[in-house]
Amino acid sequence: MIKITLPDGSFRQYEKGTTSLQIAQSISEGLARNVLAAEVDGQVWDATRSIEKDAHVRLLTWNDQDGKATFWHSSAHLMAEALEALYPGTKFGIGPAIETGFYYDVDFGDRNFSSDDFKKIEDKMLELARTKAVYVRQEVSKADAEAYFVEKGDEYKLDLIKDLEDGTITFYTQGNFTDLCRGPHIPNTGFIKAIKLTNVAGAYWRGDESRKQLTRIYGVTFPKAGELADYLKMIEEAKKRDHRKLGKELELFTFSEKVGMGLPLWLPKGAALRQKLIDFLQRAQIRSGYEPVITPHIGHKNLYVTSGHYEKYGADSFQPIKTPQEGEEFFLKPMNCPHHCEIYKTKPRSYKDLPVRFAEFGTVYRYEQSGELHGLTRVRGFTQDDAHLFCRPDQVKDEFKKVIDLVLYVFKALGFDSYTAQISLRDPENKSKYIGTEENWLLAEAAIVEAAEEKGLDTVVELGEAAFYGPKLDFMVKDALGRKWQLGTIQVDYNLPDRFELEYTGSDNQKHRPVMIHRAPFGSLERFVAVLIEHCAGEFPLWLIPEQFIVLPVSEKYEEYAKKLLESLNNTDIRGLIDLRDEKVGRKIRDAEVKKIPYMLIVGEKEVENGTVSVRKHGEGDLGSMTAEAFQTQLTKEITI
């Protein structure tokens, strides 16, 4: 017999070889019908896989993220089976679950493929799903795995197998399809009731632009048809909120092929919005004891060799900038932190001077592959609201908690009310990916866990998501459509102070290393603005909007009154403009609504006679007449942070 401990701490005895699905059946048949996979001693397994020893088991359903991921990964295999049936000879790369569904990279050979083919693939997938084919796991030797795919003629699977160790390789088979896969998978295809293929794109094999471009097919599946209907409604709403579409309509930003892919150009209204965000955070930072600094857009190669960024990212970054001096190389700045370390070193520091807090809105550059670029959310040049705190070890937790307060202040001011704090730690199975001593990592990880707990944050722990130099706390924000975005981040770093030989003189008159905290409440201005646009559908908080009102004269003879009104209001702490086009006022109102300008001030004969304005609010309609002073007072009250 084996002892199975459940999440509530209770335990049960089962025969050796029992599966998680059988455990679910012993609890409730209703539960068993919904179990997709199981977490066994911290690893996600097939619900049908035998458990041979005492274990902690958590049953996973559609309501668990790992349950969804298993469902979607199994759906990728189902799609591959459908593709193989419809297009014999198709070769397959990788087919993982992603945050909202799955994709599979495939090689169709000489066949042309487009979204026009989606319907017949969806129909075939549903046909195969109804067979309730079981996903069968099989351990295979490396030699047998290679022989199988040599016979099948799939060079992509052979390329994957060569990196695997003998004794670690598994195949999964459902119906007539067998794939190289570590799993896990749902019990059978019958769980998949609703299917939608969503997109098709190109993707270089293994992300290498020198290798063949495959066809990447995206899809999403659900256990109930109603959930697909809800998802499609959400997608339609997301299209309306797409920051690329609204950014163009609201005249916030643009891109130019001549300037370069992934390098945004901020238009006047976007620049004004961006500057308001900077001013807002700058004021909060100065109140919290931060000192603004400015660093160059480039740095000597040796700076990034010292920091470790060159070793980790050099090959995937923009290539060196060579100077006329033989052997001298510079890099476009990929990170601000090495520069801030050098600022710290400009003078001796005492324990009484710490913490030192340097803040910079610093633009950095990272080479993203062209296929990965996406509006403002994935760019090659972006501005971080970056700050680095240098403190004593005994100050780390308190400083970390103060940064949490700052991040939450930003979220509250901008209407992000739903978020989870993700504690990102090392991968315990692959510590070679990280720099620094075991002792420092343990100290840093403990500081983050304790600070998050003391601030009462809703947290999840993710292994393997730490930065190479230290653990971090990432804020995963839910937008108005329920989508998750990673925004603010805070990181504890014992390693860069070592690499840059940073010091302070302690109370014992000895030299000590400071601890470094990296933090960016916005993350990057570009990504933050993109998420904010989609979260509020372009209807920004009133304090942030570049144009809070627009004056609309009914005809040319009321323009002088309109101009004086605008001048009077703009002399206060509110911002507006005037529409002097030779258009009917109805057209002016419609255009102002499209541009999401919060208030429209209509002036005609009646308003001129009474010294008033007729006020309309975006999305609400007429608010009636009032004096300019009353409108200014009302607007000022609304502009609160």
C-alpha cells in the first residue's frame, strides 16, 4: 500500500500503482469526470499514470492553470493528428500550450496553407475528439525514437531527440498519431468539446532566422461549447480595444519601416500622455527619497562583460558598435543597472548613507526577432521606469516593502484593481543558469517571500522564472477582459554588487557589500501604455488624458468666444483644444466621440448671450449649461490621483 496525502493535509491508503484518476473516483464520480491531470509531488502528471510510492497529490481540473495547460497541450496533439490525416506527409516541430490556448509549428512542404483551411481542420478535430481516443504514454530508448522518426522522415523531431538523454524519452499516442512528448496529457480526446483555430503565422525553426520558416497554427479549445462562445465575444471586444488600432485612432504613436521595426515613434498626443506618466511617477519617487540620474544610450562592451549581461544576452542582442580605435567596441544599452553601479562607485559610501536610491527613465535596446514584435508590447527600443536601490542587508526587507507600496500606488491610480504577485525563484534542477553563491540566493529569496507575506499580497510561486542574477516579484495584472499581463517587477540582487566590487564602510569600520534592489513599477512605458489602452479601451483616467475637453463653436461667428473660453480654461490646470473646422456641429461631436475626448463644450448664440457653455460628456450625452468657472471647478475635482 502507498500513502497519498491530499492538499487539505488528509491522507488515504491505496494499492501501489493506483492512478490519480482512480483516487478521484474514490472521492467522487463527479470529481473524476472533471479531472484532467494531477500534480504529484510538485510535478504535473497524466491522471492515468501509475503512482508507485507515497506521494502528495493535487487533482487538476479546468479551473486550475496546470489543468488548462494540459488540456491545451493535448489539443495541440489532436490538431496534429487532424493535420496528418488531411495533409499526409506534414512534418511537426513543437506544439506547446500557451497562456490562451496552444500552437503547433508545422512544415507543409510545398502546400499553401491559410486561415481558409481552418474550418475543415476544426471539423476533423471534432470528429477525432468524439472517438474518445486515450492518450497513451510510452517510454522509448533514444535509438528506437530516432528509428521511428527516421522512418517517418521528420527531421524536426530528430533535431529535438539529439539533445535528449537516453532513458528520458517518451512518446504519446492517441488514435493514429504518435508524437515525441514529455507530457502530460488529459485522459482521452472526449474531454475536448469546442474548438477554434485563431491565427496562422510564420516561425523559424528553433527561433533561428537562418533556419527554415515553419507555419505556426494557433488554436484554443474548451470542455463546453458555451465557454467557446464567451471566448469569441471576448476576442471581439479585444479587437475593439487593440492598442495598435486605438493608438492610430487616438494619434498616440506610429511605426516607420525607414526608422526600423520595433522602434516606436511617439506622436504629440502620445508624448504628452507618456510625459504625464513620467511626471506622476517622478513626483512619487522624489517623495520616497529617490534621486534622478541619467545615463548614456550606449556603454563599453567591458561594462556588460563585468555585469554578466554580455555572456547571457550578447549573442541575441544588437551587435557591437565599432569605433575608429582598433578593438574598441560599444553596445546599445540593454540594461540600466550596470551604469547605476558605476554611479554608486563615484564616491565612498558609509553605512549611514544607505539606502541610496537612483531612478532613471532610461531607454534600452534589445534585438527581438521580427516575428515576435507586436505593437508596443514587444519592441526593440523601450524606456524603463528603472531604479536601483543600494542598501545594507538589514534594510533589504523594509526597502522591498516600500517598493511594493509604490507599485500598488501606481496600480490604484490607473485602475488596475486585480493582480497577483508572482514570486519568481530559481529552477532548483538547473542552478547553472544563475550567477552568485547559494548563500546569497537563499537570503534574497527569503527576503522576497517574507516581504510579500507581510504586505498580505495574493502570491503564486514560479520556479525557474528568476532573473539570472536574482529572484524577483512580478506583478501579474488582470485587465478589463480578464487577460493577464506582467507589469511591475522588483528584484533582489546580491551578485552585481560583487561583480562591480561595490562597497560601503560599516559601523565596524570594515568594508561591506551593499545589496541591490532593481525595480520598475511600469516595467516599460511602451508596454504599460499598450496594456493601459486595452484595459480602459482608450478612455484614460481624466488626469492622464492629453486633451480633457474640446470647444466646439456652432459656426464661425462664435469662434472668438470659443477662443477666449479655451484661453481661460487652459490657464488653469486643465488641458483642451478647439475645433475650428468648417463642419456642422453634429460632425464635430461625432469626431470628438471617436477620439474619446471626455468633455465637449458647445458654444452658440445662447451660450454667448448667457456667458455659459453647453457641456456634453463622452459616452453619456448632454450635461446641460454651466459657466466656464463651474465647468473648471467640476473638472478639477475629477482630476484626482
